[in-house]
Amino acid sequence: MSDPSTVRAPDAVDAILQQWQRERPSLDAAPMGPLGRLKRCAALLEPRLEAGLAAFGLRLWEFDMLAALRRAGAPYCLSPTQLFSTLMVTSGTMTHRLRRLEMQGWIERIPNAQDARSMLVQLTDAGQALIDRAVEAHVDNERQLLACLPAQALSELDDALSMLLRTLESPVPLAE
């Protein structure tokens, strides 16, 4: 493994890798590099994304829920199951979050015409107006956060992350 600090400026993960190299020279800790960087980037990005949404009175999870409904297209309506599947949260978490968004006046629950036993979640006019404003600012914020990367590097990063995501999302055969 070549020393990454000779190719680019070292980062916090390089220091961790160097410590492992010193303490366990026979351990190939290379997988810790990209995964550690992904985890650190996610941890550092989240507060910056939250800060960009603060002007709209939104937290990141609220934005994600409103955006999921908006992306669904008119009439901006999904079942709670579709919502929690899209957002990868538990049904208990979803119930709590739906109540909060409903109290804000951003969503409403409406009867499901196909199943009288269930309700659907729909954006209100206020929720739609809010998410339409917030998503523009959110995309601008994301663009600024990625501005440090040249276009080619950004494209390669996107491709590599897409490949990793597809691999992680694919069903893993059980060991026999």
C-alpha cells in the first residue's frame, strides 16, 4: 500500500491508518480508509445540511419527509408504509414524525380510497410551498459543499458511491 500522504494532503483518517500500521504492521487496514472517510464526511455534512434548512424552520428529517411526498408527484400523497420504506426508518419513528409534521400543518392524513382501513399522508398547501422553497436552497447548499471537487472528481466519486450503494442494497445470499 502506498503512503497516501505523498499523493495528497493527509486527513484525519490517514492518521488512524498510520496508527494501525505502527501498532499492527501485518494488518491490512486499507478498507478503513474509504469507509472511515465516508463516515467522517457524513458526520461533518449533516450539521451543514441542517444549517442550510434552519432558515425554513426545518430539520433534516422533516425536509426528507416533505421532499419524499413532493417527489411522489401530484397529489403529493403516500401511504405511511411507502414513506417509511423510502426513508429507512421504523414504523414507530414514522408515527411520531407524522404527528409532528401534522401539528406543523405541513401534512394531513386522508382516507385511502383503495383501502378503507388505512390512511394516506398528503402534503398540505403550506407543506408544498415550504418544501418548494426549501429544496432550492438545499440544492444550492449541497452544490456549495461539493464545490471544492473538480467536475471530473465529483463524477468519479458519484459513480463509485453508486456502485457501492448498489452492492450494499443488493440481497446478500445467506452463508450455508
